[in-house]
Amino acid sequence: MQRRRVVLGIASIGYAKVVGALSQLAMVPAMASAWGLELYGHWLMLATIPVFLGSSDFGFGVAAGNRIIGEVATGSHPEALRTFQSALALIASASAVMMLAVVAALLLLPTGLLAATGGMSSDAAAEVLLVLSLYGLVAMQGSLFMAVIRAEGGYATTGVYDATLQLVEAAAVIAVVSLGNRPIDAALTYLMCRSAGFGGLIVLTKYRARWLRLGFGLASMDRIRVLLRPAIAAMMLPLGFAGFLQGTALAVGAAGGAAAVPIYTSLRTLSRIGLQAIMAVNLPIMPEFTAEFAKGNDRWITRVAGGMATFAAIAGIAWGLALALLGPFALAIWTRGTIEPPQAMYWLTGAAIAMGAVWNPLSNFLLAVNRHESFTYAFAIATVAVIGATIPAVHLAGVTGAAAVALLLDLFMLIFVVFSLRRLIGPFRLGWEPLLACLPSRFRPARFKE
């Protein structure tokens, strides 16, 4: 494993998190004060679907990117080019269909449906939605090019580039809005920044991957069919997480009333801070795992799987205990004492995050080699079951019941993912040895040095 690339990847994730936080902290007051809450709220409603498009490629970029990383790692550049052009044709076709659907919807929607009191008129809202949809579709193209850069060892490069582009977009939009411009001007600013950024990404990709050729001449229906199943399965993961996060909150509200929802969601938000830190270590390892799996380096992949599982278990248990013991104090400061979950809920949520801290990064190893179909579908089905079970659980035990049901989901996924990964790569050991073997050489005892 190129540990320097992993360290740089972790640093790039940290940079992206800081950029995202600062951008949101700056944009909310700037846009709300310039436009007023009604108009700003209308903007946020219109931006929901385009933002989803911009953050998703329907799984095609993930499936194709994993395959490209493996093909580049084994020196099969002609096959990597065939995979790239096949995925590019598929994503471009899906984008065209989506754009036609947006245009058709805007033409067929009843007049006045998009208007809002204190917000935009129907025509103005339609213009904004059209431009933001174009923005989302342009953003959707970038994931495949970033996968090519990652195949050439540029995980940190893609993270820094994407975060910097978001920073430029935020600064440009804040400037436009602060000068008294309309929502359509802000939407056009987003589109122009993203289009310029995508052009720069193409240049950067061709510089990093000299074997790359744009076009569709090598696109193959056979290759597209091969990519289709893992792409659809990859799409299940964000849908499952979105369903769990939003669906359980709705179920808690339906069963326990609106006042129960912030009690449930605030503690869940606090619990996921530790998980995000663990994933920041895990994500940069994924391209390395894909490459070594393609090379058949069984010793490496079992050692890294064991090391990651050990690190995640230690970090997850530590964060779970911290949440159970210090959570009431942290939540009281954060919410100024307005939200006070039951003490049992802290322990249940702490146990759930300890399990989630293990199965989430291990499941990414399955995703990295396109062996994720079983666990993503299992997660989606389990999520539906959890949403349904949350309502009677809240009736029985209040918000504590919702936390107990969420714990069962993490327990199920922990067992399912561990067994799935063991079936794929064989047994992997937990303990200090695999953990220390993953550290940079200068930090390892002599017997763990390669």
C-alpha cells in the first residue's frame, strides 16, 4: 500500500470537510439576509433535486471506477479505456434522458404550482429549476473522470480539486447574491463555475492518464451490461441511507409526535461524528484495496482488512463509550439544554455506533471490488423493515424504542458484512499485529516491517 497516498487522501478529506462547513456557515446567513427567509426557503426547495443529481451518478461511476482502477493496476489500459468510454456513454445517455424529463415536467406542470408566497413566481422558479438541473447533470459527469485520476494514484488530487471547486462556487454565489442579484443569477453562477470546473477536470484527467481518449467509439454493450448490475446495487446504498435517516425520523414523528423528532435526530447526529472520522481513514484505502485485489495480493488484502477492522472496533467502542458517558453534557451545551434524551438512549446509540463503525468501512471493501450487491440490497430491505418497526417501538418505549430498533439494524449489518467479506477474501485476523502492519514503516516494530 502506498501509505503516502493514503495519508494525503486523509488530509484531502479533512480539507473537504472544512471547506464544506465554512461554505455552509457563510452561505446561509448571506443568502437568507439578502433574499429573506421566504425566498431563500423557496430556493432550497427548488435545489433539492438538482443537488441529488449532482451528488449521484446512479452508481455507474462507482461501478466503472472500481473496474478501471483494477484494470489500470494490472496494466490493462485498453480494457480500462473500453470501460471508461462505455460508462461515459451510459452516463451521458442517462443525463440526456433526465434533462428531457425535467423539461417535460416543467412544460406539463400546472401554472402556478412552482410559485410560493414571498418567494419566486412560477416562471422564475421554472427558470431556476431548469438551470440548477443543468448544474446537477454537469456535476454528475465528473465522478467518472475522478475515478480515472484515482486509478492513477490521485485520490488526494480529486478530493482537493472537488472541494476547491465547491469553495469557488460558494464564494462566487455569495458575491452575486450580496450584490442584490436574483436567484436565477445565483443559479447561472453555479452552472458557469461547475462547467468551467468540469472542463478543468477533463484537462487534469488527460494529463494524469495519458492512455485516456474521449469519445464513444470503444463503448460496448457487453461492457455496459457488466456494469449495470453493480451500478444499480451501488445506487441502493445512498438510497438506503437516505431512507434510514429520513424515514426513521418521519416514523418517530408519526408515532411520538413532532417534539420527539429532534430528540431522536440530534443524538443520532452527535453519534455520527465519530463514524465520519473513521471513514476519513477508510475511504483513501479503497482505491489501494481495489488495485491489490485485482493483482491477487491476498496477503495484503487480508492484513489490511484485519487492520481496518481492528482500528474501527477500537475507535467505535471509544466513541460509543464517550457518547454514553459524556453525551448528555455535550448535547446540553449544543442545544442549550432544550433537548434531553433518556439515558438509556445514549447507551443504545453508543452501542449502535460501535457496530456501525466496523461494518461501514468493511462494507466499503466489498464496494471497492464490485462485490457489494448482496449487502446493499440487504441494507435496503433491512432499512424498510426498521422504518416499519420504529412506529410500534416508539409507541411501546418512546424514542428509546427507536434507538433500540436502530441498534438491531447495525447488529444485522455487522454480521452480514463480516461474513460477506470473509467469503470474498477469506478469514482476516483482528488484533495488534494486522493493525501495526498497516502503519508507516518508521512507526512499526522491526518484526512488522516488510
